[in-house]
Amino acid sequence: MIKHFSIIGGCWLAMAVAGLAGEAQASVKYQIPVPTAEQFAWQKMGVIAFAHFGINTFTDREWGDGKEDPQLFNPEQLDASQWVTALKAAGVKLLILTAKHHDGFCLWPSKYTSHSVKNSAWKGGRGDVVREVSAACNKGGLKFGVYLSPWDRHEKTYGDSPAYNEHFRNQLTELLTQYGPVAEVWFDGACGEGPNGKKQEYDWASFYKVVRRCQPGALIAICGPDIRWVGNETGVAKENESSVQKPNPQMHPPVDYVWYPAECDVSIRPGWFFHGAENERVKSLDQLMGIYYQSVGRNSVLLLNVPPDRRGLIHENDVRRLAEFGAEIKRRFAKPLAKTSGRGSLVRLPLRRTARIDHVLISEDIRYGERVKEYVVEGQIKGQWMPLCRGKVVGSLQIQRIAPAEVEAVRLRCLQCEMQPVISRLAVCAVDQ
């Protein structure tokens, strides 16, 4: 996969915050970056999934060249409901399907190309993977998203920029008008030369217009204005990863910052597509939990790729690991020893009795933006307040592993903040006991 490295989007909203206790006069309005309702809901999902599936699944390749025989595609046992069940066990809330990868093979019967399921052996050419997956997600309670690669190594108009851009808009419109609600549209930044030897120039603005017109509630990711790539394919965000970023002046009004949260993509296997040789190389539970801490636990969303196999099923090894992953997240964090919320630069968390803790979880109500700029969490130990952990960004969620400590109470002190902090959760856990 190739990513687009420039920041090209975000959201800037004016927000009245007069109702918050301790704020300035009620008539004052402040302008800070805050999420849209869709961005807010997306960030609260925590873990979402990718399903890299297509002609590469049957050629045992990562990148196809567009010359594949469509007849090779034949997932005779395809069961999208099995995918949904397996992913939900891991706590996944949204599934993004690779409707078309760089090879140009379409998982729906697009009328704009012959390189699709309509010319495959699967169901005699009468199948539609996109329809089956979207229906299974709807029935199973997952949000549905689509990945549509702008790079198309099969399409002859690729490189003739105006002609191909129209082709791409047509295919995008098919996906966004025939399969129900779409929560996320994922655009890779991969780009190459066409048969004419010219590099394709994508008309991104027109692609965004199609999304906004056909699916106004959909978020546009990576090469889009709503969600940004974290910058690697290891699923790891940097410490103090912020959703507040500098805007692209070509995309936004002249403001200082915009809301542009990070998505951390990683595959549960070494490759992005299924390869039988990797069946024993599914990431361990410890590896997945380490990724979780460094993505969801660092104010980001984890996009975990789980590639279906040639049968059209998620492999048994992956299913087992997904269940273990979801169960471990619940074990560690579903029932904290204590939790509270509060507004202001000091939030106290009393405990009923002295307890040994090793994790601290902190969340801001990001509907009011990221207000905390530096903080310290302290524990009361034998009557004295001692620092347990420090940081700068809080945002949607910070999970801090700390040295085990016997504490009588915990408090969050915001050392620097922009306006009054709104803490939706301060919680402590004893995970490693």
C-alpha cells in the first residue's frame, strides 16, 4: 500500500461554550477545532477493520498488475456474516472492504469495466461481494466502509487524467448509491503512469463532491479531509498524538488548526492479502495488545486488517486471535476499580479503600475540543500526593501503564490548558495482578 503523505483536510467549527461552569462570560464565543458529529462517533469506535480481499487473494500476490483472469476469483464458501461475527468478537465497530485495489478488479459488477466479479467463476458471474458484505454488516450491527483505489492498473483510460477521473467518479457513484449507508470512504494515494506513459493527475476535489452528495454522513480518509494516516503501517501512533493539526491552505479557510484525527492501519498478518504460507504468522495476543496501547491508547483509531482466505472466510487462526484480543481488552478495561468525570483543571478520583493500581485511563469530551495541553496524574500514597504519570495530549483516550502503586485516591491536574478542560473519564485499573 502507498500512502499520501500531505495533510489535506480537517474541520473547523465555531463553538459556543457559555454553558460550561467556570467559563468566561456567557455571551463569549470561542473558536477552537472540534470534531464533526461523524468524526466524534468515529473516534469513539476505537477499533475498526479492513478486509483486503480480491483477485490478489487467488494469485497469492500483494499487488496485482491488472492482467489477471477474472475467472480465478471463486470464493465458493464466502460468508460475510462469518466475517462480521469474528470481527465483533474483537470489539470492531466498522468494516472497510477493498472494493477495488490497484489491479482494478472490482468486487461488485461495475458496468464501467470487465475486470470484475461479473466475469468471474464465482456464482457464475452473478455475485456481488460488496452487496453481501454491506448486508452482513447492516444485519450484524457493524458500520460499513469502502476502499476504492484511485490507481487502476487495468483501466485503459488511466493516465488520460480527465477521462479516468470521470471513470473513477462513475465507479465511486456506483458504490455510494447502491449499497446503503457508507460510514467511511478510504482513498489510497497510490499513483502511477497509464498506458499512454503519462502520470495520472487525480481530481480529488471532484471525488469529494461525489462522496458529499451521495453519502453526506461518510468520512473521507487518508487522501481526504476527515481522517488522516498516522504515517506508518505498524499501527502505532506517536506519544501525544493530537487530533488538532495544521491545515492544508489549498483545502481550508485561513485558520491556524483543524480537526484531523489519526487512523493507525496494520495487518493481523505480515501481508495485507491472505497468503496460506502466513497461517502460522498471525500476530500474537501480546503483539495486538501492544498495538492497542499505542493506537487506541494514544488518542487514535486502530484499523486492523483481517484478510479473508480463498474460501471467502476468515481463517480459523485469525478468528481465534480476534476472540482472544477482544476478551483481553474487556478483561483489562471493562471494569475499572474506580472512575469519575469532571470539569476544570483538577479532577479528583476517591477510592473506597486503598488499592493497588497499574493503569490510568483519561478521556476528554472531545466535542469541546482538545483542551488539555499538559497534565500530571498523582496518587495519594500514605497521605502524600505522588506523580504516577505525565503527558501533554489527552483527547479521546489515553491509556497510561504505570508502576504498580498502592493509592488512597487519584487526581488529574491539568498544568496547561486551552479553556476549561472537560474530562469525561478518569479511571484506574489493576490489570497485571
